[in-house]
Amino acid sequence: MQHFRHLDGAVLDRLFLHAPEKIDTAGDLGLVAVGLGATLYMPATRADLTETLIKRSAEGVCSLVIDLEDAVADHNLEEAIDNAVATLDALAADDVHGSLVFVRARTAQQIERICTSLRTDASALAGFVIPKFTAARGGAFLDEVVRGSTRLGRRLFSMPVLESPEVVFRETRDTELVAIRALLQNHREQILAVRIGATDMCGMFGIRRDRDLTIYDVRVVADVISAIVNHLGRSNESGFVITGPVWEYFADHERMFRPMLRQTPFAEQEAVRFRHQLVSHDLDALLREVALDRANGIQGKTVIHPSHVAAVHALSAVTHEEYHDALDILESDAGGVRASGYGNKMNELGPHRNWAHQTLLRARAFGVTNEGITFVELLKELAER
């Protein structure tokens, strides 16, 4: 897969110092995980599922999920499973433009059924999203994905979703996360990323966050996210890539609070009208949440609407400044500090080393922008496609 592949060469040359790499999905697990970007969910009951997946992939979406869980009513489940299998067969015979396609399955038995029902080479199936993952019930899902990989002759990825009461409630949280970490370690080669199910978490407290707020304003959920990153997002052999929770709004509405986007970056790029469009579609709060995701050690994001993809990917590209700071930090194995080449910060060669490694990994997946190119220009180019 390759990000921004739908932009033409002249645009890529104008925007990027280093364009995104083509990612071998059978290669480095960490690079594939960082490269997920905005993961777009779609109900498996859609009559036009195959066509929509191909269309969204051509628009630059690199990870897509066919949803058999919350998006499907119980009485439509059989129809949804059949439609998912037919879609995967059709995609294998067609062309999904280098995107990864996953299935979110309710049960381990559904994983077995899908893997045994595919009539083609199953090349369109990247793996499975496992909802409501716990240490007690998650092993059966992971074992079934292993059996599916053996049956189909290639590695299938697993992406557990943490959203259960055992993880959310304080009295069981740490014990559960320790047990989940041990389970995931035993299946490390198949765990692509750990996903966060913030909607289910909110539901346990009767909360639905407002579109004027980010998930980090909902303290009970922010505390859970912090614990998940602490246990599972460490920069060592025990850590995994953790993806951001869903942003669930996309319609216009009457606003209570001031927009979260400063005017200056848009005024400098003569894009004030574009800023107004982002604000009117609630994308300013999404952009704010993506920035907070990264500040809290989270990569990528679950999305439910195509308009969200450009926002996530524009903020995922590595800036010229970040890239050169990372190179400076990794230039020497010695400690100490040195001034950034941009003359606006100190780079500490020891504490910032893990950040630098992660930044260069993200640079491979999403590219490095040219000097002076901001997220505004990249987002504007993506939004116009």
C-alpha cells in the first residue's frame, strides 16, 4: 500500500521532500501498523459494498473494515456474512488499489466461517478486527486467526479492540491490561495494532461526547486511554502500535463553543474560506483530536466517514522540521543536547531518541513535506480530490 498514491506526480513533488514509500504488507509489521492511517469502517450489509470499497481505496484510503458487529442488526447477520464473503471474493478477482481490507467479526466462529467460505485465493483479506477484546475471550479469536492463516497460506493480521468493562473499570483495569499484554505478546507476529473503542466506553457511563469536545475532554475515557498506552504502547519489545478512537460526527450543526482552528495558518496560505468549510463540518474538532492522539502516543484513527480521511492523513505526514530534528537526534549515539536547526527548541539526544525513531517510521509511511509546506496545503489538496 502507498499513501497519497491518488495525487499526481507534480503535486507530490510540490508538497513532499520525500514522498511516502510503497509499504510491503508482508514486511515490517511496525511500518504496516503506522501506515494504517485512517481506518474506515463500513457496514457489511451495504448492497454496494464491493464498489464502495474500491472507490474509497482509489480516493486514498489504505485500511478498510467490513463491519459485522455493532453496525449490523442481529436479524441481518446472516445476510451480512454472506455479503462480506462475496465482497472479499470479488475484491480478490478485481483490484482494491493496494488497500488493506479487514473484517470485524463478532465471534471466533465467524472468523472460521469466513476463511473457509472464500472461493478465491483470499488475497483481499488482510485480517480481522476483534471487538470487546479481553484476556479471557480474546485467545479464541487469535487462535482462529492463526488457523485461518494456515488454511489460506499467508499471515492474517489481528487488531483487538479494547472497550470491555474489565479494561474500563478501575478496580480491574491494571490486572486486565497486564493479562492482555501477555496474551498479545504470545501472538506478536499477528498483532498489527491495538484499537480503542471509545464509544462503548462512553456507553458504560451513559455518556455521548459532544462534537464540540474531544475524547480527551471525557475524563473517564481519557483515563482508560492513558492506561492502555502505559501498558501496551511502550517503546520497547512489549509495545504495540495503538490507534485512535473513532470520530463519529460529520454533519453541520449549531456550535456552542469557538472553533479549535487558529486563523493564522490559513490566512498565510490564503485559505480562510477553506478553514470556514472545515469548521462548518466539525473537522476542526477532529483535527484537534488527531493532534491530541499523537501527543498521547497514538497513531492513526478509526473513522466512519470518507471526509475524515484527509484530515487524519494530512496530520500524519512528517513536517520538514520534524524530519530534520529526528535526523539530528539520531546522528550520534552520545547523549547531551543540541539546538534544533530550526533555532526554536533543544533536541535532547537521549530522551528524544525513541520519538526520532517513530518519526522516521511515520516519514516512510506518510512522507516528509517540503520546507514551508504546512498541513493546510496538504489537507486542502486532499480535500479537493
